[in-house]
Amino acid sequence: MVVNTLPPLRGVAQQDWSVDQVADRVAVAVIALVAVAAALTFRDYGLGWDDYTHAQYGDLLLAFYGSGFADQRAFSFVNLFMYGGGFDMVAALVAKLLPFDLFETRRLVGAAVGLVGLTVTWRIGRRLGGAGAGLIALLLLAVSPTFYGHMFFNAKDATFAVVMTLLLLGLVRGCEEYPRLSAGTAVLIAFGLGLSIGTRVMGALGLLYALAALCLLVATQARAEGLRSSWKDLRVFLLRLVPIALLAYAMMALVWPWSVIDPLNPFRALSYFSAFFEKPWREVFNGVPLMVYDMPRTYLPTLLALKLPEITLALSLLGAAGAFVAVARRAAPRGWRAGVLVVLLAATLPIILTVVQRPAMYNGIRHFVFLIPPITILAGLSGAWLIAQAGRIGRPAVAAVAVTIAAGLALTIAEIVRLHPYEYVYFNRIEGGIAAADKDYMLDYWGLSFKQAGQALRARLAERGENPPADRPWRIAVCGPHPPAQVVLGPQFTPTWDPKGADFALMLGEYYCASFNAPVLAEVVREGVVFARAYDLRGRTVQNMFTIPPVERDDKK
């Protein structure tokens, strides 16, 4: 059924202009609503493990440019010079203009970047499948707990997802315009490619999507019009790639200056990330603590199946199947087929490569947030197709499909509200929600709950009229990221890794942090799951706050 009817979907969706107009207005309203929600809540999100270092990296990159390229401290700063720092630079600049503190500004800038991702996803879905497909794709991405949560605080992975989606839009447009790309499309491709590679070298995957689409375009034209015509258009296209490549290189250089100091540096980064580069630790997968380099090949498919909302999962699987068949249909316009191929590869090829290569994997699917926009685009295409098919049956069938999609969206929105501001920990009902996932997988691995727990601890002590000893700050043992704890607790506390003699303890609810038989002064709980606790250790002797060593010796070396 999907096989025979998916390719004409765009035409079906555009038969009634008034319907398209309503869908477009709803899409704009959705983006506006997300913007309002972000503006009202961006201060709620805590700091994670990487916030401090990323903020420092942004300052160092600005110092590099401000010094006329003389200050090169950024190029030896931990391992962040292996990544681009576009987000970090923008956040550092915006923080000088807005009345918020640096980390609140980073959350606000992250929300703005996420809104760009929502808008671009909508435009891709609309271009390939009409206004209905664009709207459904937008809605599914807007209520994706993983994407929505990460866009506020994940400087690398959420930003990478957005710029990769920008590249997808350029490639989809380029497929339609081949071989003579408009100036706007050329700029989109150049910006998308340069910013993608300049954010994470993994952005080079976009070249594979483009190459596959180009092969399809050339082959189908050669079959229909002959090799001479196909070769002529290919030469025209390749000549137009020269300015695109130069502009892309310039964009990469702007956000990732280390990459152009030596032309081989991007390849060095690729080699660096091809092997596990940190001291190993264990994370829980399917209820078992495993070394991060020993995760099974099922890691990514399993977590995608459990962390995508059910409606998104179902529609995207249908959309992937339909897109696969649509690409093979010779009757469909070749530019449209190539555009669908680009989105299909963007949603599936990284999964295939990960399963085959089995790299070190950890922190859930945060490194794969860039898969969610193309997945929702496929879901949008299949959702619009289902509505179109229902329309052939009658209005009750259309209503049934629409209500099913709306119910799926509503259930996910309710879960987002319950989890806020920890939306990123979401697990769907296949797993049983976070209550069931707590024993099987990592939840608040970023440590965002320290903000709420630390604020609650300070408030509790203030209520009791307690102050630190006259000669020193309170010592607080922290199992989790220390800089976020220090920021929220302030100068009255000194974080330590040694619980001996500590006054308090601030503990993540993850499996590697111990639970103490001591008074609980503050607690962060969602759906019965403890994300963080603050204990009063005064008058008690605690030897260790870890259930296992946080970092272990690498027995493979």
C-alpha cells in the first residue's frame, strides 16, 4: 500500500490550498508556542558535566579572534579543539549583551538554535510531502522529549543536529534544482556543510548523502535522456560546486579555526574520535553495567525504540519503508526521489554504520540527536500519506487517523510536563516510562538535577537558620559533576570527592552513587524516581560515596 501511493503524496496534499494554508498557519503557531515555552522556562535547566569547559572554550576562541589570531590557547584546551566552537562563541558574545548570567544565556541561545531546527524540519517535510507532512514533522519534533530537552543544554550534539538539518534542507532543494542550483540553495548547502563539519567532524556524513543523491540523479537522467545529456548536466553541476566548497570551508574555519591551521587537522580529529579517547567507565544498558567500549550492537536501535515517542516510532518506521520504495519508483520525479533518498539516508545510515562498527557508546542517544529531525520528517511523510488514504474512505476515517496522531502527541506532551526540566530522560511506554527504565538504563547522566537539589538544600538550611562554621565553608561530598554543584551552592560550600569529614553529601540517583543512612535534606523526584538527594552527614562517618569506581582501568590496553 505504501509502495504504490507514497510518491504522489505531495500533489495529494496540495489539492486544497485552503487546507495547506491552515496547516502552515498552525505550523507557525506551533513554533511561536515553543518559543514562548522556552522563554518562560529556560532558567529551569541546570548545568551538566560539560558546561564549564564549553564556556571556557568559547572565551578562548573569542580571545583567538580578538588577539588577531595570536592567542592560540584554545588549540590545546582539553580535547575541545577537536570540535568546533560556534555555539560557545555565540553564547559568550550574547552573554555580554543580555541581562542573564552566562549559563542562563547558554540555555536561551540553545533554545534559539532548537527553534531553527524546528523551522528547518518543517520546511523539509513541507517541500517533500506538502503542508500536512511538514506540520506533522514539526509537531513530532517539537514534542520529542530528547530533542526538546537537549536543545537547552547540549552545546555540541543539539547544535550538530540543527546544522545537519540545515544541510539536509540545502541538499533536498539542490536535488530539485539539479543541475543549476539557485544562489539561495548554494548558500544553504555551503553553510550547512561548513557548520556541520565545523561542529563535529562527523558532519562529513552529509557528503555521503549528497553523493548518493547525485548518483541517483545522474543515473536516472542517463537512463531517460542518454549519457551525453547526463554528462553535460553533471559538468555544469560540478562547476557550481567550486564556490560552494570554498564557502563551506570558510564557514568551517570560522567556527572551528583549529581545522584550518593545518589542512590535515580534520583527518586527525577523525582519527582521534575513531577510537575511544577517555578513561573507561561503566554505564547501565538493559540492566547490566557495561564498559562503554563493550556496548552491544543493539545499543542504538534499542534506545531509539525506547526513547522515541510511540507515535513517532510507528510513523517513522512506516515512513522509512515507504521512502525506500518511493526512491525506487521510476515514475516519480527524479529530483523528488533524490531528496527523499537524502532524508532516508540521514535517518538510517548512521544507525547502520554504528551497528556495523560498534564504537564506544554512552550517555544514551545524546550523540545521535541529529537522527531525530530526519526521523520525524519520515514520520511526517507517512502521517500525511495515512490521512490522504483515509480521505479516500471518508471523513470518519480521516478523523480516526487525526485523533490517533493527536492522542500520541498529547500523551507525549503530558510526559514532557511531568518530567520538566528533565525531558531528556524520557522513556516511552514500551519500556514502561522512567520508573521501569531506572533499573535498566541511565537517566540523569548529565547531572542537571543538581540545580534543583542544591537550591532545595540551601533553602532548607536557611529555614533552619543554619550557617557554616565560623572558620570554614561547609564541606559537601558530591557524587556527580562538581562545577554545577559549586555554581548552585555558592561560596558557603566546598565540593569534595572525599566524604570523610564532609558535612553534607549531594548525590545523583545513578547506580554508581551510594545511598546513605542519613537524614535527607533535599530530594529531586520525578514519577517515583530519585534524580538527586542531599544528605546531612554531620556526626556520621562515611568512607566511600561510590558503589563502584567511577573510572576504571582499561583492561584491553
